Amino acid sequence: MEKIQKLNGFILKILAMVFMTLDHIGIFMMANPDPTIAKAGLVFRCIGRVSFPLFVLLLTEGIRHSKNVGMYILRICMLASVVMIAEVIIYYFIDSAIGSVTSPLIDLALCGVTLMLLHRKDKLSFLAIIPIAFVLLATGIQVFELAKEVSVKWFPFYIRPSYSLFALALSIGFYYAYDVALKMFKGANLDEETAKETLYFRRVVNISQIMVLFVANVIIFVLSFIDVNNIAIFDIYIASVETWSLAAALLILFYNGARGYNAKWFKYGCYLYFPVHIVIIFLLFTLL
């Protein structure tokens, strides 16, 4: 296993961005009136499902190891706000079909704030109930809209998380996988810091995170079969597409826990990549 644990944070980041780009190209392709292009877009979206679990993994790593967790989460929230503004502009002034796609950055911001507060382990940790309540509200509204075939206007798309409860479950599960691994190491003759430096410890964390991802996808899959008046009221993530995120398990398994290359230009470039690549894809499809 040590021979295959070669993926560091830098490589996972690159892979996550590549899969995310394919996912977003798929969104534009599915909006095309040509059925062949639209079907190809669906394939791109299925492949792109691999990206989100990787971003959640990187988020939990950032909260665990960042020297300034508050600033780290603030950067994610600021980026989510910029993208939200862009979505509003696209929706109301350019293309409502493309502009109404919800942003996963809202998920990362909400999950990041939740984990940051839980990470504190003091009285302020109780405030984590606020982002959790918001995610539960968003999930409930998604189910209601699907069941009643209506649209809740007072809860606009641009403040909605894309993955809602699925994202929250993944982030909390991935974060506490460390604690699960530490409990398993209690019987070994290693102190906590020494244990964390071993590849075996990272392997236990990886396997725990893969189990969280597997269980979450199984629940999504099972819920998609619950019908009320011929409507799968709990299929809010479209299980036939979302369950492809399980493929991320292979990459998580190969992760060695190292940060890898992290120069300032690359770190901040990753934040800029999200809005920039959306603009480039939009311009290319507009010209085509």
C-alpha cells in the first residue's frame, strides 16, 4: 500500500479542478438543443462527480492543518460571494438556464464554517447549529419542490447549496475520520504526533473517508427508489449521476497526506480558477 500512496494535496487539487472543469463543460453541453451533444454533456457531468469529494477532502485537510483557519474559511466565503454575484448577473441579464445552476462553493463555505466552529471545541462551537440548520432547510425545500412540483421563490437558487445534506455529511465524516484513526492507534506504542506522520495512519484515515463516501452514496441510491405518486421525492441529487462520485474513492485511497507544491501563486490561482474557467467556458460556448 505504501508504494501506491503517491498522491499529495497538490496532485489532488489539480485532479479536482480537471474533473470540475469537465463537469462544468457538461452543463453547457446539456443546454445544447442537439441531443447527441446533450448526451455527451451528461457523460461529462458523471465524470465530473469525482471532483466534489476531493474538494471536501482538501477542505478538511485545510481546517486540520491551516495556521489560520479563520482566514482560510474567509477566502472560501469571499470566493463563494463573488461567484454568487456572477450567477445573479448571468441569470437576470444573459442566460437564465445556465445562470440558475447552483454553486458548490456555497456548500464548501457552509461546511467550512461548520467544521471551523466544531474545530474550536469551546462555547462558540454551538454556533455550528446555524449553518447546519441552513443546510437542513435547503434540503427540506429541495424535497418539497420535487414532491409538489413547484418552485419556492423566496429561497432563490443563488443562495442554495448544490449538495446540501450530502456535502455536510461528507465533510463531517471526512473530518472526524482523523479521530477514528487516532482511537485505533491508542493501543499502539506511538504518541499522537508520531502516529500522524506514518503512512499507515493516513491509510486508516483514507479508508474511513472512503467508507463515509460509500455509505452516503448508498443512502442517495436507496432514497431514489422511494416513490410518491410516481415521483422520486428524495432523488434530489439525481442518484444515477451523483453516485459516480464513488470513483473518487480510488484517488482518496492513494492520498499520502502530504501537502505537496503550494507556492503562493498556485494557492491563490486555485481560488481564481473557479470564476475564470466558468467565464472562459461560457465565452467559448457562446462563440460556438
